[in-house]
Amino acid sequence: MKILQSCRFFCFLAYLTGFFAFSPLHSQVPFECDGNFFLSLSENNQSRFFTLEINPSTGGVDFNPLGVTADFRINATGYRSTDNLIYGVSPVNSQFLYQIDATGQVFDLGILNGLNNAPYYAGDVTPDGDFLYLLGNGGEAISTVNLASGNYETTNTPLSTTSGRNVFCTDMAFDPLTGEIYSFDGVQQRLVKINLANNTIEDNIFPTTNEADGIGALFFDSFGSLWGYGNRPGESDARNLYQLNIQTGSVVVRENGPPSPGKDGCSCPYTIQIQKMVTPDLAVSCSEVTYQFLIANLSGSEQTGIDLLDELPSGMTITEIVRNPYGGNVVSGVGTDELRIENMLITPGIDSMVMSVFLEEDMAGVYKNQAALSGLPLRFGGERLSDDPGTLIRPDSTALMVESLIVNFNENELPLCPGDTLLLAPVSNGTNFSWSNGQTTPTIFVTEANTYSVTVTNDCEISVDAINVTQESQALDIGNDEVIALGDGLTLRPQYFGYNNPVFSWSSDPPATDWCTDCENPVVRPLFTTVYTLELKDSLAACSLVDSLVVNVTKDREIFAPNAFSPNGDGLNDTFMLYSKSPARINRLEIFNRWGALIFRTEGIDTNVNQQGWNGFFKSELMNNGVYVWQAELEFLDGVVERKYGEVLLVK
């Protein structure tokens, strides 16, 4: 991950208190462009210039003042690569152009004729150093200040957004690799791009974020990563260092720093930086690791006569220079513990060098070292130390942790449950495995009780461990499949042994809720064919056994209706009723005379219950002998509804 690549400082311009007097131009002290960031922190209409460092003790952000305070605000700043000075304007009195040097002194360059009368909070200088771009009123227009002209000629161009919505951008930054302009919209809370080809702010490319409400300071590092200092939603002061992904638009808080009510930022990525990474960063003795040197040359020109020196810790030997796009004379390399290449040619852009390194035996420990680029132009400090991109501290050594060869099961014994397959997966940092059963993979599956040992080796070390696999004796059988009629019940009676404190956990498919799922012998009354499964556990036994059976439900929907009845009170066949083998509900039973008149109706009764049928009476009078018509709607236990029709003879 590219994180503030090889930047020792982040510089910030701020509104703070104090007295300021302009200095004559001849006393300007240029910055050293070493990938640093610049910011202004502002308060009470005053600005002060700061550098920002990552505190190695706390990991947090520290502000380091340059020493001079301006009694007015300075915003919309940009770093000019051609003279290594910072340029900006006052957001309140934007007609004045200011210049800031490495001591923090501010120089008045005069009035900018033709600048719109609008507050300017966002600005940056083009990578070639010719123009200062200023974003007016948060995004309504962009103004161009020609820094290469003697009178700082200024032009204004209106801007529109691709979405048609309003935006408010408080800083902008040029990508040093592509020249594209990025900003952060505090209205929609998202990363945006400023397209000067069609004078638009492209505000619908990236997603919104909940991490940032406003980012008033934006800056690129030398490896093309975008950073910012701003505030979360609900916070009034900026206190968060953000990393913004210009491919996905994601915004991530990396560190916290001192609060700042006002802020603006710029950077100098137009330099030469080097990162050093190791893969893997956790290795074992007698193995190889790969070191990669990522070199960024954003100076605008190729650099010749550059030397690279990387003195490896004792016990490491270079085995191969896998890739070297920079040429040069390899003074020391393969077969030694020192990489020394002289007179390299580093072309503009970002590229990498790769080498393989062998770690000797008995090297357990943490090893740190830095590579160095020398022969750089004086404006870049002459030398650069490599940086570990995995940390925010800049620049710092690249760390490699080396462990002794190990293999460890972390336990002496494992139970093997009846019918199961057990995976043996020891913890090991080795690559060559030899098991006592002849297998050579890092993990194996076993189905039998035994003692299994494994030997792990590399070119110079050996490690052995063993584990005892024991066979458990539990058993479970819940019986054979069953067949029952719809409406009938069944008691499940599992048979088991080897369990002292059995815990029963029943389940069914399809699921049912009207039964006991933690009983030993639950009673079930399924309406459909159902699979019942028991998982049997024991707090003292190692195995959890599972068994299932199927209960098939037969459904006889035959209905019997008598064709005659004699309601004479002799207790025999006195009532007309419907009968069924499977229990059913009679939703409705109706009796009609021969002229079609309804003479009896009942609802919500059960089949097979004589007392609920027709007793032959209508309005308290026994009906005459004859044939009567009946119709009924029946609903079975499983929800199936059927309609039946027929005739019945009444005989007194």
C-alpha cells in the first residue's frame, strides 16, 4: 500500500495569531522538495505555516510551525516546482498574491488585476509551475494566474457541474502523474474531478462517504496517492488525516492530529523518492525473500549518475537481481550481503527494482534496514533514504521478521467420532512435510485411531511433532422409517450408548412447531411426510452424533354417508352424519327437501360425531318420510378441502 511515500513532512498553512511584516524578495529561502506536504491553519483572520510529522511514539499527527505568523488569512495555496516556493491568496481580500518561503515568511507580490470578487479557498499550482489555479466561491468559477508572466496575468472561467447540483470545494490538487485535478465536495461529501477541457466539475463519478464532511487541505505524494486533512460529519474542526483513493473514491481516516478551524494545503511531489518492501515480511531461516525498491522520479527530467546502496543485515545473501530497469554498474550484488549499483539512469515516472535474498540458518529475530539513493541534485537534498510504505512514519526502515522452523499441533490428543473423517492441520511455517503414514501434504485426513507424526524440513532445519487420535465409542440409532395415517401420532424412541449426560436436539423437515424438540421421546403427529433428525450431544463426550428417519403419512380421504336413517328415538340410526377414516372438519352441512327448501344447516363440526348430525326435525317438527338431498364441505387436517353431495331416505 502506498502511504505518504518517503515524505518526511506534511506542511500546512493555518490561520493563527501573531504579528507579521513583509520581507524583501531577495531574502526568500526556497523549500527543499523532498515530497513534503504544506498546510495553512487559520484562526482569527491570521495564518501560520506548519509542517506536519507522524509522531514515532504515538503514531499521531504533530504540527511543527515554520516560525512566522501572518496577520491576515492565506488560502488557495500551491507549491511551485520551478522555484520551490508556495503561492496563495487571501480568501477575504483575494486581489493580493502572496509568496511563502521555507522560513514561513510571506511576501506580497501585489494586486491581481482581473480576479473575480469572490472568496477563494481552493487552489494549486500546475505541475510545470507556470500557473496558479484558484477555485472561486467553492466551485462557481476557476481563475488562472500566470506565474511565469511579469504582471501575473489573470483570467476567469465559469464552471458548471455534470449533475447540475451545487458543490463547495475548499481545496484542489493536481495529480503529479497525470495532471488531473481532484477536489472534495463538502455538499455531497464525495471526491470530484475538475475538467478544464470542458470547464466542468465532474461530481457524479465517485460515491459519497460518511467519513468526511469537509477536507480543506488536499495534497498528492510522489507516488500518486492523494491525502487530505479535514473533519468528520458533526465536527467543526479538522483533526483527521485522510487517504483518498482516486480510482474508487473511498475516503479512509489514517491518523488523527491537532484540531484546526481553518486549513488549506499543498505539496511538493516533484522530487525523487524510494520505497523498500519485502515479501513475505514473515519468513523462516533457510528460505528466500524478495525485496522490491519502488522509485518515483517526478522531477520532470531523467536523473543520471544515481547510486543505490542497500547493506543487508548479517546472515542475508543476495541470490539474484530479478529486475533492474535503471542500469548502472553493479559493484556489489549476487553472492554478497550488499547491493551497490553506481551510475544509474532514473527516467521520469515510477518503476521498480527487485532482488531475491537467501536467509541463512539460526536467524530468528527482526531485521531492519534502509536503502539509500545518492547523487541526487542538491535541490533534492543529495540523498534519499528508503521508506517502508506499510507505516506512516517517514522515512523508516523496512522490517523483516524471521522465525525458527516450527510444526505444532497445539494439543496432544484428538477424538475421532464414529464414521467421521478428521483433519490434521498442524501450525507450521515450513514447506516440506513428511507424515508417518507416507503423505507429504501440509494437512491430511484420517479415519482411523493412531498416533500420527509429521516432520517439517527446509534446507537447514528440521522440526517434528505428533498427535494421538483416539476412537470414541458413542452410538445412536433412532429407528427405521415409519408409515402412519393422517391424524395419527407416533412416539420417537432413539437408542444410544456412550452418553452420560445426553442433550437432545430434534429438528424436522418440513419444520414443525407443535412438538418437543429437546425431549428424549417426543410425540409427533405430522400432516405430511416428514424427516425427523436428532443431534445427540453430551457435555462429557467428545462426539456429537446425528441420525434421521422418515415418517411417511398416508391420506385416505374416503367419506361414508348413510343412505337412510330412522329418527324414531330407539337409539339406533337416529341421526344422519358423515363418517371418515382420517379426521376431517365439516365446514358446512346442509339438508334440502324435495322442493329444494333448506331445512337443516350446521357448521364447524367433526366427522364421526353422531350427536352433531341431522335428527330429522325442522322447526321442532319431525319431517315426513321421504328422500332428502344433502351437500357438505369438508376440510382435512392437511388443509385439503373437498365438497360432497348425496341423498338420504328418512324412515320413521
